[in-house]
Amino acid sequence: MSGGYPIRPSTARCSCTGGPITGWGTFCGSASVNLGELVPGTLVERSQRFVARVEVAGTAVEAHVPNSGRLAELMLPGTAVLLRRDPGRARRRTGCDLVLVDHGGGWTCVDTRLPPHLVVEAIRRGVLREFPPTAVVEREVRLGGSRLDLRVAYDQMTGYVETKSVTLVQDGRAMFPDAPTARGTRHLAELARSVAPGIRGVVVFVVQRPDAVTFAPHEVMDPHFAAGLRTARGRGVEVLCYRCETTPSSIAIGKRLPVHLG
DNA sequence: ATGCTCCCCGGTATCAAACC
DNA sequence: GGTTTGATACCGGGGAGCAT
């Protein structure tokens, strides 16, 4: 199985029209990212930080966990999961990625590589209206001593965009981070430094859970990040939060959620 | 076009040094 | 002696850059 959203450029075809997919594994008629054909399994354990043992059709397999966060409320033994096979590189230790986790209220995507793709598609499809669909988007750009997810150029403007994947929700409130993140705080500082006439700094929290209705930084888990977020916004960094609409076959940027910085 | 190396990602674990 | 802080290695994989 190849297809799905891209780790490498996709040669998959759109399930809407059967035509070739334009760009990075998206459905051509919407801002959805196509997850391709996923394999159902049951989580046995997260044996290492980046590796999970999953039972698939009675056989235990190892899957790469593309998420360095704790995921404590999601990665519970016995949880239903969906895997994406990737026979691509011979050097891969695991044959598949753990993509979706059933937390009881719907599917949650745990792949932190996905949000930048979602944001790019949302811009191109006019769903994320903070940027024009005609903007030129570059991935993985350097800013100061960090590497940010996107640089978005349009007219005479440049926007530096960092996306954050949010999987923790408590009482309807999505929270980030689920573990202290010095790098995340550094990214905020870089964005704040970059803001100037003609240069925007934007952080987009992409919430993977359908039960979220608001967003706030996780003050208890990482007070430095929370303070950094407030400082960044005070210096002109735009703080956005969007919730994903996730199915076992696709993910799309959906509703924008209100942000409470305290 | 392909293969290789290196850096980065974001946490955990461990150890050493500094401090009370 | 106990606690805190800082530095570093490590994990698996993506992607840029370079050589062939």
C-alpha cells in the first residue's frame, strides 16, 4: 500500500474522480488529505517511544509511532488503531505507521507530520482564509536557529507558519503541549522575533480530536510554553486553532476554534 | 536518477555539576 | 546528602544537499 498522504510524492489517484492527485495525496475536490488504505489492528503496547506493537489479524507487528508526545490518554493497550503500510525504503525497521487511534469518541490522528500538509491544503483550497489560495508555500524553512513548517508568500507579504498537532482534550478544551516542549517555546520566540511590517508570524494548532470546542495552552504541563504563547501574541504573532474532521479514510481542516490564552 | 550522509524533529533517560 | 539544573545521547524517519 502506498497512497495516502505523502511522506514521499504520491502517485495515487483521487478517489473522487479517479484522476491523478494534484499535489500531496489530497482529494482533488476538497481540502481533505487522503489516508489511503489503512489496516485495522489492536494496540498491544507502545514498546518504545517511536515503536508500537500492534496485533493485526492475530499477528503482532511493529509500527512506527510518528509522534514523540506522551499520548498517555490515547495509547492504551486494547485500543483500536489503524495502520498505514509503507514497504518503501528497505532501511525501514517497521513496515507501517500508526496513523489513527480510536479514543472512544472518534478517530484521532497521532501523526505529527500531517498538520503541515493539512494547512497547506487548507490554504490552497481557501479553507484557511488567513492566507490567499494563490500564496506560494514553501516547506521546512529556516528562521533564526530553527526550522519552521511553512513560509507563505503573497503580494508583498511573507508569513512564517508553525503548526502544532494537538491530541489532548479535557472537558472539551484542547490543550498543547502534552509534555514540556522547549523547542516549541523556541519556535514561538522565533516567530515573535520575525514579526515586522510585511512579515507575519502565525502558529496554527491543529486539533485532531472531534470533541474539542476551545483551545488553550496547557499551563500546568508547560508554563514556559504558555507564557511564550502569550508573549508571542503580544508581539503580533497570530494564534489560530482549527479542528480536524477525521474519518478512517481522510482528514480535513474543519471548524476554527476559539483560543483562550488566559 | 540514485544513493549516501547529515541534520532535524521532540521527547526520554541518564549523568555530572552546581547549589542549598 | 538531597535537590535542581544543564548537557548529552538516543530513538525512527523525513528531507536537504551532495556525489556519483
